[in-house]
Amino acid sequence: MSRCSYQVSLSFSCKDTGRTFTDHLYAALVRAGIHTFRADDELEGEEDTESKFQQATEESRISIIIFSKDYASLERCLGELLIILECRKTVGHKVLPIYYKVDPSEVGKRTGSFAEAFATHEEKFMAATDERKKEWMEKVERWRTALREVAKLRGMVLQNQADGHESKFIQEIVDEVWNKLNCRGLSITQYQIGIDSRIESINFWLQGGATDVGIAVISGIGGIGKTTIAKTVYNLNFDRFERTSFLSNIRETSKQYNGLVRLQEQLLSDILKGRKQKICSVDEGIIKIKNAVSCKRVLVVLDDVDQLDQLDAVLGLRDWFYPGSKVIITTQYEQLLKSYKVDETFKVKELDDNESLQLFSWHAFGQGHPVEGFMEYSKSVLQHCRGLPFALQLLGSSLRNRSLKEWETALEKMEAITGNQILQKLAISFMSLQDDHDKKLFLHIASFFVGMEKEFVVKVLDECDFYTRVGIENLMDRGLLTIGEGNKLIMHQFLRDMARRIIHQESPDEPGKRSILWDHEDSFHVLSSNTGTERVQGLILNVHLLMKDKSPMTDFNVSHAKRQPLQDTEDGSILPWQANSWKRRRLGLFTWQSITTALTNLLPMPKEVKFKTDAFSMMHKLRLLQLNYVQLCGSYEKFPKKLRWLCWCGFPLKSLPSNLPLESLVALDLRHSILEQVWKGTKVLRMLKFLNLSYCHGLIRTPDFSGLPSLERLLLKDCTSLVKVHQSIGDLEKLVLLNLKGCKNLRKMPRKIGQLKSLEKLILSGCSNLEMLPMELEKLKHLTVQHAYRTAKSQSRFIAGMSDSWPKILWSWQSKPSKNLEPSSAFLPRTLLKLSLRDCNLSDDAIPWNLSDLSLLLELDLSQNPISSLPESIRGLTMLKSLWLDACTRLQSLPELPSSLKELVARDCISLERMKIPPSLLKSLDVIDLTGCDKLVKVDGLFQLEPVGSFHPEIINNLGLHDLESIGDIEIELCNNLTFTRKKGPLQGLCEFGIFSTFIPGSNIPAWFNNKSLGSSLFFIVPSIPNLEIRGLNVCIVYVCSDSHKDGNLHDFCIKISNKTKALEWTYSPTFHGNEEMIWLSHWNVRYQFKAGDEVCVSVVVGVGFQVKECGTNFVYEQEETCSRSNSAKESVTDGDLSEYQKTQGVYLLCHYN
């Protein structure tokens, strides 16, 4: 697919906004990694300005029109508007109108300044001659029509958005463009003060053109802006590499269980274009990474590295990487990398006084300088921030919209803190919160909920008497909290440390009198000494994090320990990621946390680590309790009665005590416990919304759910002994998520599951013995996601029928072959949005023909099934966006796919030979990945590869290959640029774009080519031959590939033919190419595109390791090309229609794989 020269073009009035609003918008777009065209001021009067703008617009994907008061007065702007709307009509170009200090009605109805502008234009044509007057009238009418048309499009109005703040408005525009482009870039902070000077040298290093592997370090103290700089550099350069990966927050991620493995999986997924990799150990991941980075030029950014084992696991050795690859590491510990051969170290400097004032002012005043009367106060704040961007941002946000008196108070508090104690000074932002409610909310989130899903946090803390949603908005407004990917709460490490310091100061010497016990050692002390008080509202204790100090475990070998994840991420679970465990100890490549998880199944809990339940008797206000791998003894009669969240991973009993007060719980998390029965009989927990029993390997049956009317999420992941789900599950009217993944002994589901009227997501992956699902599933009208990965050991059979129309899939799970096993029934609702049937052993007759009844389906995953084809009805899935067919090793063909498709992934379909992809679909696809489909030789509508002998002799004769027998049984190796595979066999012919090509061994241009030239280009004038009409052009290229590059795939390999006289240009990059010293012969069915006297240039572009030795051409004339109409299909797969590949007028890029 073609690549645009620009992603965005700007149309604006230089006089009005060129050096102000538009200039800031342009800079913001560029920093976000969006390639943007903006006409330079000096082009304003040049004659070719319009042609340059037209070319840039046609080559970009989005045009931003900035309507300002002066826009309509300029003929140039109105001319650009016509060009933009024409592109919108002809090529689907996207248009985003921006209304800067004007109203959309002024534009559409031409009132205000737009009326004045048109009055001026009308005066011009009234004064023109009669001949010119008509031309002027037509032009002005076209402008009027264009303004009416563009005013109907959805735009963005400064007055109506971002409270009129230009800086916020610009960020919203960037976000909107980002969404329209679906960029691979990273989101960066809003105000990028001083960033350009700090990235200049890094960009110069990255773009220097060196072919060796490069490693650079960005170093500096915390909060100095290392991550922001790395993201900006990444955004500006990711499209210069074949694959890219940005691994953020490595320090925190590696502290989580299996953190290094998860980082390895992300890196591999990025490098392998989204293909998920399952890794069981760090060592396995290292081997896979080595293989992945060795064959592609990659850009890898490792953000916030603080341990060598992180580099060992993710980076490996420099020699692994493909030449030209670059690695960027951000770290506070520059000395850490002494053992690595680092090429460049970029130390980030603090902001200077002017930069600091600008950044602070944007956050405090919403503009680049202080408002009147606040300059001296602002300078005083800057002295305390010492050029640290994070501190400037935080304190600026905390003082926004404050009175002078409040500023004076804040400064007095800062002055009282001696030295550069940044944490204490940042606490001023905390004190700026208007009421105790937001302060307490901040401390609770910092202690318990960083990294957790916002909606879960809201529902838990709402029951703790917080107005959580409003409070979170207030914290975000003050810069104390942000929302990250997956709607998770993100907080800077400085702020979390500050929160802990504030909590510590509540009672420095007596931890039991603090509101939150977040430190494990303090919690241990309070429970051991029974010194807890009614002031305690939250407590965290993980005994395993203390075990190293209390037992000789340092030399414990964990290489064979059974490790299981402490975090569920794929199903939107409610689980914390142990962000509060700040005192971690490391052992080799594993965090102590991961070791203690392994110990769960290997070592008994030491008897001395046991607490009395009476230790909680005075904690009447306790709401949030996290007791991981803790043993309690005694009666629970005096246990806190107002608990809202109880997280007790590794619960040590086989059943919950009957007198354990759970009635007020909103969330109950008992993962990795030895439970066999959760509770006896019916337990009435009316407030419980979240229940997680995952990894309870001894759990045989679920509890009675009839007393849980509010339950929304039920997680039973990897409960490997579970054989029965209680019938009362049908009573859970509010249940949204049910995760039974990995419950391999579960055989049946209760029929009452059909009563779960709110269920949206059902996960059954790995339920390998599930025999049937009840027909009542048809009633689940809100079910939008269903995963059934590995749901049967034999065949999962779909049978259509038993209904007038098909939501109605009869879905049979068979645990093992049976002679008389009757198929069971299961219906999929019409409302289904996502369906995963990965590795369900489906064959062709198991897939229904009437797929189109799932008319709302957006994602379909049929990977790893033994299917040989898909039904034609798949094109009836008119909403389908993503189709995955990975490793369907028996798949031989694909029918025409829905035109709505944006992502097609069919890797390692080793039997796939033929598929249908119209050029229009290929153009609209954002992702097409056919890696490893080494037998793919035909895509209807795109290309066809077959032995040369099977083509009509006339086609062969056109190239002068009159005697194929003389070539003999020679075999050649062809590389497939679409599938990244190589194929060895007899001489092949390739048809695509009306071009026939073949590759044969050789080192010289054949004698019948009358135009020849050494090197990679050739220029000639078309000769005049009376009574003969040109029908085709033959091109011959002789090239050689160096041995060191024969194993690589070639991306830059194309012929460019330019008819200079007619301003026509074709650039052709073949889907296949030979991988030796070869002659590339191609016949171009150009027909009437060349006439005598035309000036023609033929040039060849090849990639690294390839050298063009010689090129030549000759024309085929009418009587020479006598191929009959019946053979025309053999000549042109696309029947000569190249409109889908037209870049600009007369310019075509003929390529299927880029």
C-alpha cells in the first residue's frame, strides 16, 4: 500500500494566524509525530504555491482548514478550499474544519467578516472586463458553494471547546487528528516547553544514517522529562524503522509478578506486528527476542530502567540486532550501564529560567506568561522548583485560579522548607486541594489503587463515603492524577512518595494511629503488638515480602518453582498490581514478589507469622484491607464490620469462617487460596459487586450466588478442579463479566445462564472438557464478547438450524469422541460484537454458512483451527473490522471479505494458496499480515504467480522468450514480499497491474533490447515508426544480490517509468523478486500511453545489498502483440484499472505489500 508524503496539510491565513495559533498547532502536530505540510510564508507570492499545496494535499490523509476572520479575503485560501473538497470527493480525503474566533454560521451563511470578504471579491469582478467577468462570477460561486459544503462537516470551535483556552484547544485538535489517523505514536504531555533543543542531538544521532547498531542513554533525575523526551523522539522517528517498540515504566512493571516476561511479550508483540507470544520463562523470552530482532531494522525504547537484569532480559546483546537498529534507554542511574557499550549519553538538563516561567505559566494561567500582578510570585515559585518540569507542572496546576492571598500562603509554606526537599515542596499542591474530601481521596488512591481500573475504584470508594468520580476529576485538574491506557489510574512516583510521607507524618512514632498502614513492616508491627486504633481506615500486609528478613531463603532455588500470575489483565479484572509494595528486594532475574508466589505451593507458612483476630478489634473504621498470605487465628466476632474491599490472596483455610463479617463488602478477592468451598449454604452479601476466586485450584464447586444480587464481575480463572457452577448463577441479573478460563474439569453449564440478561463478556477459553452450552444462551441479548479458546479436545461443531433465522448456532463441545454423542445446542445472540473461537478444533462443516446473521460482529478470531475455507457468507458481516486466522494450517483459500475490514491477520497459514482482496479493500486495510503463508500464489484482483509454461505463448513471446525449452529444468528462488517467505521451483511468471514479469538467471541484457544502459537508469525518446502502434513496453533489469543479504526480504525494489512529455509516472514494486544474480524481465501493457517523440526515463531502486548492473527497454508494436481477447485475462490481473493506486494526477504507485 502507498505511503503518504504527509499525514496532514494545513490551510490557513498567514496574515491572521500564521505566526500565532497556526504556528503553535503546527508545532504540536509535529511533536506528536504527525507529518504536517504548512506552506512557508515566502511561498505566498510564488506562482507554484497552488501546485505545491495541491500535491501536498493529495499526498496527505487529512486537511485541517483554520477558518479565521481574514480567511475568506484571500483568494489563495479559497483556492485551497476548492482543492481540499475535490480531494474529499475523489479520494475520500478527510477534512477537519477549525473555527478560530469565528462561528460556523459565519462561514456557511457568509456573514460578518466572510460577508465583507465576498463583497470585496464581487467588486473585483464588477470592475473586470466582460470576458473576465463571467470567469470571476463562476469562481466566486464555486467559493460560496464550497463554504456552504464545508460548514456542514463536523468541526471544532474554539469558543465551544476547552473553555476557550487556545493551548487546550490545540491539544484537543491533535487528539482528534490522532484518532483519525490511528497513529502508532505515543501520547505526550500538553505543553512541550524546551523540548526542541533537548531532542535535537538525539534526532541527529537517530537520523545520521549509520548502518551499525546504536545504543543511546537518556539520563537525568526523576521528573526531569526523560520519558517525555523519549516519547517525542519516538514519535518523530518510528516510521523510519521496519518495527518499533516502546516499553514504558520498566521499573514498576518488572516489580510485578512475571514482570520481565510480560515486558518480553510486549516487545515481541510489537516487533512481530501484534502477534502475541506466550513465554513461560525469561530464558525462553531471551531466545525469542534474539530471533525477532535479528532480521528487521528496529527502534526499541526502554523507559525507566533501574536494574541490569531488565536489560539482560529485554535488550540482550548488541550483536543480536539487525544492522541499522537503534536502542534508547532512559534511566536515573547512568552508571548502571557501564557494562554495556553505549554509543551516546544524553544528559537532560533542567529548564532555564525563561523555559521554567513559560511551563509554569501555561499550567498556572493557561498562557505562556504570568497574568498581571503575579510575576514576582511566579518567580518565587520557580526558585523552589529548580527547573524540574514535573514540579513546575504540579505546582502550577495547584495554584491555577487561586487568589493572591492563597499564593502568598503557599509561598510561605515553601519558604519554611529549607534546602531542595522537593517532596515536601510538592506537598504544597496537596495542600491546595480545597477540602479534606479530595485530600483523603488522594491518599487512598496513592496507597491502594494506582494502576487499577477507574470504574472499579469508583465503585469501591463510593461505598467508603467518597464522591469518587468528582474527586478524581479534581485531582486530575491539579495534576495529581492521570488516566492511562485501559482507563487505569496513573500517579507519578514523586506523588506516591509524597502521599506516604504525609500519612507517616500523621503519627511518626505510632503507626497504629495513622489513617492508612501502607508499609508492610508497620502493618506487621501493629498487628503483632495489637496497637491498631479506630483511626485506621486501610491496611496492607504481604507476609511474603517480609519473609526474607525472617528466614534463610536468600539462596532458595526458584528455577523449578510453579509460578502463576498475580494479575489478571485480559478480562478487565479488579486486581491490584502491588503498586504499594515499594520496599522490594531482588534476587537475580526475579523480584522477591515472584519468588514468594512460587513459595505458595512449595513451603508452609512459618508458624510464627500468625496474628490474632483481636488485633483488628479496635479498627472500627477499617474499610480497605489487603492481607496477602497472612494467617489469622481466633474468633471473627470483633472483626471490622464495615469492610468494603477485602483482598486476601493465599487465604489459608478451606472455607471462609461463618462469622467473618462480609456483609458490607463491595469487592472480595481470594485468588491463590486453598479454598475447597467458599461458604456453606447461602450468604447474603447485598453490596458485593466483584468476586475473584481465580487460581483456587482446590475449589470443586462455586458457592450459592442467590444472596449476591449486585454482583457484576465473577472471576473463576484457572480453577482447575471446578466441576460445577451453581444453578443460582442465573439469579445474577447485574453480572457483566463471567471468566471461566482454564477450568479444564468443568463439563456443564447450568441452563439458568440464559437468565444473565446483563452479561456482556463470557470467557470459556481452555475449558477443554466442556461438553455443552445450554440453548438458553440465545437469550443473552447484551453478550458482546465471547472467548472459547481451546474449548474442546475434539471437534466444536456448529449446526445451523432449529430456528427461522440464525442467531442460532448449535454449538457442540465434545470432550472426547463418542459413537452416539448427540450434539448439544448453544445459541449466539445477534448482538455479539466479538467472538473468539481460537483453537477449538473447528473444521469446515462446523462453521455455519449463514454467518451474516451476526450482523453487528466487529471482531472474529478463528485462529489455529483445521479449516480449509470460509463460507462465502462471511462477506455479509458488514460491520466486521478484524479477522484473525493465525496458524490455520489447512486453510487453502479465502473468499471475498467484507469491505468494512480494517485488520486481516492470517500468519503461518502454510496451505493458503488463493484469496480474494479487491484493490479497494487492500487500500482501506490498516493491517494485513500474511507472514509465513509460503504457498500463496494468487490473490484474485491483485496478482497471480504460476509456472511460465502455463501462460499463453504470445505473452512469453512478447518478452522474447521464444524457446523456453532451452532454459531447461532450472530452479530459481523467489522471495515473497507480502508473506516474507521464499519459494524455490521452476521458472515462474507473475501477473499484476497489467504487468507480466519473470526472473531468470543471467548477467547480460538480451540482444533484442535496443535501448541499453549501464547502471540503474535509462533515458530515451520514443522513436517514430510509420503505421505501427505501440501496444507494450518491455523492461529488462540485470542485478546481483550480495551473499550477506540473500536471507533478507527486500522492500525497496522497484522500477519507475516516467513519460516526461505526458507527465505520467508509474512506480512498480513486484510482490515477488528473485534472490540471486538475475535478469528481471517485465512486459508492461501500457497500450496508448506512449507516442513518438515522448521523452521517457526508466530508473530502478533497490535495497541494501543489491546492485543494478544494467537496464534496457524495447517496445512491442501492434502486429507483434497478437494475443487474442480470450487470453487477455492472462495478461492483466487487474484489467488495467489502476485508479486505486493513483497518488496524484498521472502518478501511480503499484505495490501490494508496502
